[in-house]
Amino acid sequence: MAKQFPSFADDHLRLIAEQQMFFVATAAPTGRVNLSPKGMDSLRVTGPNQLIWLNVTGSGNETDGHLRLDPRMTVMWCSFTKRPVILRAYGSARAVYARDAEWDALYAQFIPIAGARQIYVLEVDLVQTSCGYAVPFFDFAGERDTLKTWAGQRDDEALSAYWEQKNRQTIDGFPTGLLD
């Protein structure tokens, strides 16, 4: 049975800390819904109704384009271990870029990583738990280093050129704010 909460409780924070990955969903008013798995040490709960996550260079930039049109975001965690639970945080999000005044303070909460692209700030208005009875068990084998290696081999100019080619708009043609 799903249960709703107005903010994160201590039990929710413990569950989040135990997870190796999370999922992010956004949608523009029209077009495709985007759902992306995220990993690495890229998420921080910064208050009872706020979380931030560091987004790094990828093959697309759907979240950025969607939020410019509709700020809705859902972040989800699944327990793949003994505790069968799914946790979702719903709210409104915005992107912060390296050019923004907030960037340095937010970025300081993460281990620096080559290819850091945006930090998303989610103002949470609802937290929900539901059973995870159908979620299978998985063992964590380790993080992939492919993205860190790929981005680490490129200077700022090369990353910017990649962003220009691959991250300037969504697959539905909506502009992102990455290079504004």
C-alpha cells in the first residue's frame, strides 16, 4: 500500500543512502517522457524538501530541455536488497549551470568530476513509498568508470563541442539551456 509524506523522513534518508542508483523522470507538455538511470556519487538530500543531483555529460540532454518547458520531476529509488520498497520524490526542478552564481556552492557538495554539466535542484512537494515486492534482488558489482575516463580525456573545448553537437536540444527538438 502506497504511503505519502510531505517531506523526507529519516527512514527515507537511510533508504536513499543505501542505494547505488536512482532514476529521474521528466516530460515536456508534449513529446516523449524521459526516464534515466543515474549512478555515481551524484545525489544529495539537502533538506527535508530538497535534493540536488549532479548531471554529467551524456549522449542526450532531455532533462534540461524538459525542465525549460515544464518543471515537473520525479526521482525514484528501488531497493534491490532485502527490504522491498520503492521511494519516489515528486516536485519542481530547475537547472543550475557552471555560469550561474549558485554553481560553486552546489558543486562543492560533490567530488569534482570531468564533464559535470548541470546540477538539478528539486523542490520536493511529495514523498511516496510503495511496495517493491516485484523488484528483483541484485548485487552491486561496482561502478563503471567509462564516463569518467571518456570525459577526463577531453578538455573544456572538446566537451563544449560535444555538447553543441549532442546536448543542445532534446530528441523532440526542444532547446536546452546548456550553452546559452
